[in-house]
Amino acid sequence: MSAQEPSAISSTFTFDQRLESSSNLGLEIPSEGDTTLATTTLGYAFSSETATQSLSLNASAKYREGNVPAGSDTQLGLVEPRVTLRYALEGVDSKLTTNIGYREDDVTFLRPLSDFVDANGVLILPSDAEDLYGGGTRNDLDMSASLRTGIDAPLGFNLDLSHKDVSYQDVTSGGLNDFRRSKISAGSSIELNEVATANVGLSFTRYEADDIDNTERDTTQVDVGLNYALSARSRADVSIGYTEIETTESGVTTTTTGPVFRAGYEIDMANGTAGATFASTQKEDGERNTLRFSREMTLPAGSLETSLGVTKFSGTGSELIGGVRWQNDLPTGSMNLRLNRDVRTASDDSDRIATTIGAGYTHSINDLSSLSFNASYAMFDNTGSSNDSTRTDLSLNYSYALTSDWDLNAGVTYRVRDEDLVGKADSTTVYVGIGRSFTVFH
């Protein structure tokens, strides 16, 4: 960063103290009993931004003490460190972004579905979500880097690298195995004329799991495609490629190969857009074909996004997929609804159907206080097993501004885990806490 380049710098410190009492905190079968905890959370965030560069750092940790039932796996003391570092650099027709993040989580406290809602209110489930119960520690390392050149030029290139490493310590859930997934992809786009752009891409993905079979899987894919502006309002794209998947389990290697194909169409409507896509992909257990229709629109006081389609796995029947995301602003708050049924890649690298439903309501009582309610539901269908499982979370929270610097939060949460071959467990937590954050600008 040059001395002549002005920058905006901020540092934010956060403090939170929470007291809570829970029944069957680990959602164990049979119930593990009651738990009372006091948790102190300290956090720090730093950001620096100029016209061409941005840097951000976020870090936090918790100190937890309390009374836990005999045999409980709840961890006390210094727990759950988290750190994320992001850097971006923009040049002439180019951009470089890098991210690295590390977090340790007590499995007991990671399971609430609200932990998986992103900044846009979408419930993004981790690949091991259905097996996150009981005790132990989950360690998650994420790294990625992306380089784009020729962004507004007739010829552009892109390079993407990513690596994810998830490991577990002292876990009681039998479905959790350490796994690693790395991917490198490169591509190029060539502007043929004012309405057509050609693309070519190459990617390699490696998956490793410390399961009973010591699974290793290498996936290589190459594809070429074309983006075409049909008119001022409509666009189409098509791509075709080839995939090779080499899987080694218990020392035995098998290879799966096949074509991949994608075609899409999008049109601008008077209010929003509408589109359709068809995709044929390859997995180690065969081909999967997916057809999907979508519609996005702006509402007078919010937005609505919908999709509906069908997907078919090789050798199995078709599955209905789709989603709804609705947001509506109210004079004294907001409401939202999120529904999604789609294929997800689980931590064992298998495809599974997951259905998630989320609803939220926030009401501003006055200038100092507010009330919020959130409900989440997730159903996991293992396409290769009948051992389906569901998760349900309900929460009610009250917030009050004690001063300009201090906030009070109190509420109750109710969680349920129901697995076909295991049974049903529920947990209720009542909590109260105070927190403060303050930002220093330079």
C-alpha cells in the first residue's frame, strides 16, 4: 500500500457475557441431563480499504465455565477460537482475492441451524450437518485464492484454488470422519463478437477421507462453452465437456467417465428475470440430470425468488427440487421465508437430497427494544440409505439497548434431532446476556 494512497481503517472490539441453562444440550439419546454455563466471548475485527486494495481480519474466542452432567462432552475453559483473513487487490482489468479461515467448534454448540445462515439469510448447510451431534471438537480450515485478468477485455483468464480440511477430536458421533477437499481450476474467455463469448475450462478436484475405506477420489473435467446474447433482453449459454473420476477404496481403484452438458436461458421481464437450465453431470456412481426453472422479482416492500425443477440420479427415480426466498419489510420490522430442496455433497462425497425451511420475524417494539422469532427445519435424505434424519430449531429473542454502548439479549431456543435408525432427542435452552462493541477509526 503506497504512502500516497488514502485508506479507511477501522478496528472493532466486541465483548459478550452470556448465562444459559439447557436440558440435554448434546441432543443425546438418552438425555444427558441439565447443563448450566457462563460464557465470555471476546472478538476483534480490523479492516483497511483503499481504491485498489482491501484487507480484513476477524478473530474471536470464548471462555466457558459451568456445571455439566456426568459423562457430558461439553468443553470448558478457552474454546472455539476463530480467525478469518481476507485480502483483495484490483488492477487494470484484473482482480486478485485471497481468503483463509480457521475455526474450532464444540460439536455440542455447532448444531443450531441458525449457525448456518449466511449474510443473505440463506441456510447453507455444512457437508457434515446431519452427523453433528454428541460431543467432541470440529476443526475447519478453509483457504482459497482467485485471479481474474482481462475482465473488460476481449480475452480473459481465470485461475481458482481452494482447499478445505475438516478434522475431529474426541467425537461421539460415528458418522464423522476427517476429510480434505482440494480443487484447482483454470479457464479462458474469448469475445468472438458483440453478442458471443466462447469459454474453455479445466478443473481437477481431489477428495480424501479417513474413513474405514481410506477413500481417495480424483475428478478431472474439461469443457468448452458459448454465451450468446439473443436480444437486448435475453441471453443463452451452452457448454459441453468430459469428466473422469478415479476412486480408490480399500486399495481397489475404479474409474468412471462420461460427458457433461449444460444449457441455460434467461430473459429480462418487466419486473425481474426468468430463466431455465438443464445440466447433465457425472458422479462416481453414475450420471445425474437436472432441469430447473427460475423467477426473480422485486416486490413493493421486498423481493421474491423462486425455482422449481427435477433431478434424476443414475439408477434411481426422479426427485423434485426447488426453492422460495421471500423478504418483506414492515413498518416496524421485517418478515422472511426460505425454502430449498436440492442436492448437496455430504462430507463422504456422496450426493444427498436436503430440504431446508426457514422463517423469521423481527418486530421493533420501540427505539430501544426489539423482538425476533426464527424457525428452521432441515431434512436429509441419503440417496443410498434409508437412514433419513431431520433437525428442527425454534428461537425467540428479546433485545434491549441498555445504553448507547451496551445491549441486553434474552431468549429461549428449542431444538429437535430425529434420525430413523437412532431415535428422537430434544433440548431447551434459556439464556440472558449483555454485550458491547466499539469501533475505533484512524
